[in-house]
Amino acid sequence: MVAPALLDIFRSSGALLEGHFKLTSGLHSNTYFQCAKVLQYPEYLTEICKNIVSAFSGLDINTVISPAVGGIVVGTEVGRQLGVKTIFAERKDGKMVLRRGFALSPDEKVLVVEDVITTGGSVAEVIEVANRSGAGVLGVGSVVDRSNGTVKLAEKQFSLLTLEVKNYEPDNCPLCRENLPLDAPGSRTL
């Protein structure tokens, strides 16, 4: 799957939004990738995840872990295609933790999977969850990397779509200065 085709899929499914958005990272942007709108279609979900799985072929992965909420769907499908255990970390009192009886052991080799990376904050927190458990992180896979590859989270990292999207600190946001309505479609508040 090549970047222009993936961008076309985002556009045709209504998943590439334009406006004034507060991202999960806290930054503002005029562009938002709502991966859930693409991943709701099984043919797109399967193909996107097949590409992520291919990027990590040959690695001895036995667990896929994702940050809740955005990474759960893509992580689950990547885990299904790999035939391995799939879990997710979620926020409790503002901190990423394993809940629901999920656990990692020191012998586990994990792949961290996310839908969209901007600053990499959620993925870094999931990596820390894995590290605290003693598990080995073999790589990071994502659908979209908004940092154009500048955010490095693991030695082996892959994104289907890598591009630079304008992000602004809230105090220096031209969209705020234009008084454009701010939408916060991310999941940080869940």
C-alpha cells in the first residue's frame, strides 16, 4: 500500500478532517486523521494491518500491545494476523497502565502498535509499561506518523503513512488567533 492510495482511502472514508483540532498530545492542528473511520471497513483494516505485519516479519513477536483507545482496533488486527496475544494499556489517574487482568512477563517480546503518532507520547508510555514488566520491545508500528519520521520510539519502527502535518503549541496557534472553533476528537479524556 503506497502513501497516495492510503491518503485517498482516508479522504474517501471521511477520515481526513480539516479544521481546528486539539490533538491527544495537546498540540493544535488544522488536520486530523480519524483512523477509526477507515478501520471500520474490514477490507481497509485487513490491508493496512497486513502491511504493518509485513514490516515486522521475521521477528519473534509473541504479544501486541497498544495504547487505548485509538490503537486498540489496529493492534488487535495486527495481533490476529500474527496469531499472538493482543492487549492494550489504558489511562488510570492520568497514567498508562495495564488493567483488566492484562499482564506482561519478562520473557515476552512485544510489538507496540498505534493508529496515529504525533509526538509519540502515548506510545512512549506503553513502552515504559512494557519495560517495567521486563518485556522486550521489538518495534513500533503505526498507520500514520504525523512527525514525518522525526519521532523515534524504537530501533525498528514502521508507519504506512509518514508525512509532516502542521502542529502548533496552543499559545502560538494561528487557528486560535483566527478564533476558529476548536474540536477535540481524541481519546485522552476517556
